[in-house]
Amino acid sequence: MNTLIAAAAAVVAGLFLAVAGTLQQRAASRRPEGGTGFALVGHLVRDRMWVLGIAAAGASYGLQAVALSFGTLTLVQPLIVSELLFAVPVSVRLRGLRLRWRDWGAVGLVVAGLPVGIVAASPSGGDPVQPFGAWLPVLIGVAVLGGGGWLLTRRLQGPARASAFAAAGAVVMGTQTALYAATIAHVRQGFWQTFTHWETYVLIVVSVAGALMIQKAFQSGPLAASAPVIDSLLPLVAIAIGVGLFGEQVRTTVLGFTGAAVGLALLIGGIVALDTSPVVRKEQRIEREEQDETAEEEEETAGPAV
């Protein structure tokens, strides 16, 4: 019964996540490029479509918590990632396009790659409560990777730019997942004690930074260029922190390493195939036209400069 509850909650969470990603990306992609992530969110909070997307994301996170309460990460995470099977086709279809067999294959590679890697590694155990000194190298590494990914976007165009923003955001949000686990561990010891631990406050900062990066990813390119990167890299970062910092155990047999390598290869292959897809690039051009139209409408509304 626990497995059925976890599976059902994870599938519904995936559906809500697909709705959230589609609505948020559709709203963000209409905003003209340029400006900071804070400026982008400042415009988006007045967009009803984006607000609905945030509400759907909140529902998804709640269902994910239910799923993880009844099932393991190896069961829940692959079912949640299956949201790509809904989100990417719907996002493309909304702009009058259709995925080709090559594109469906790329989505399938991403959806298959994560469960293959997780099941092969089979992480378990560990303690999320660790001293700040142990966390410090992780936080510095995440800051370097996230900042480096953000700087890299200045040299990229098209779907690759959206993927780079998504990668930077996924690294940060993967760290947020690990910090969330540590915060939950403190909550179990006493709700008010949570506010006496540094993890709670770093969690807030990391959550805001990751959210801004992901919104920039949604603004910069089609959902097919950002969602697969986020859905695959985020749990991998969380698992890596779990193994390296929390002391979680993974399968170290030849079969375990081989499965993890195959899963990673499938993820990378699927992401590259989507970034170079003619359909995704055409969707990118349509989004650029929408951004130009939005910029022109805002200039007309503002009127001539005084």
C-alpha cells in the first residue's frame, strides 16, 4: 500500500510539475532579454499565467513530500521526471509545432537516464545534519559552478543559453534539496529550534538564487532546452551531496558503476539532442518574435521619452 501511495503521489506531482514548467516558461519567454533575474521576476509576479505556474509548483512539491514519506528516492524521482513526457510536447504544441521521432527519442533518453543511474547507484542511509565546516567546501563549489554557469550564458545563444542557465540553477537547487533535508532533520528535533541553525537561513538564500536562475532559463529558450537539464542535474547534485557529505552509501560494484555511467550517458545524449533539434530551434525563433512584440507594446504604452 505504501508503494502504491508513493507512486500515485509521484505521478500526480509530475503532472503538476509539467503544468508549472509550461506556464512559467510561457510567461517568462515573452519577457524581453536583458536585466537581472530580480527585474524579470518583478514583471512576472504581475502575470496571472506565471502565478498559476507557481501555485502548480507548490502543489507538486507538496505531493513530492507525500511521495517521499511513503516511498524511496529510487521509486519517486524517476516517476517525477516522467513529467517531461507531458511538459515538452505540450510546450511545443502550444506554438503550433510537433515533436519529431528524434525529439521523442531525446526526451525518452532523459526520462530513462535518471532512473537507470539512481537504481544502479542505489543510495541509502546517511545523516543530513553536518557541521558548517564540512558544508563550507560544498557551498563554495556550488557558488563557483553556479556563477560560472551564469557567466557562460553570455557567450551562448539559442537553446544552449537556456540550458546553461538551467544547469546553473539546477546545481543551486540540488544544493537546496540537501539543505532542505538538513532543515527537516532539525524540525524533527523541535520546530522553534530550526531558527537557531544556519541551514535554515542559507536555505532561503539558495532557494532565491536558484529560482532566479531557473526563471532566466525559462526566459532564454524553449522548455525543451531547460526542463531536461533541471530534471536530470538537480537530483544528481542532491545525490552527490548525500554521498559525499551526508555519508550515504552507494553500490560500488562493477554493475553499479556501469549502470551509473550508462544513465549519465543517456542524460547527456538526450539533452544535446534536444538542444540541437530543428523543432526546438524553431520554437526559439517564435519565442524571440514574441519577446520583440512585447518590447514594442511596452514602448508604445510608455510613450515617447520626455
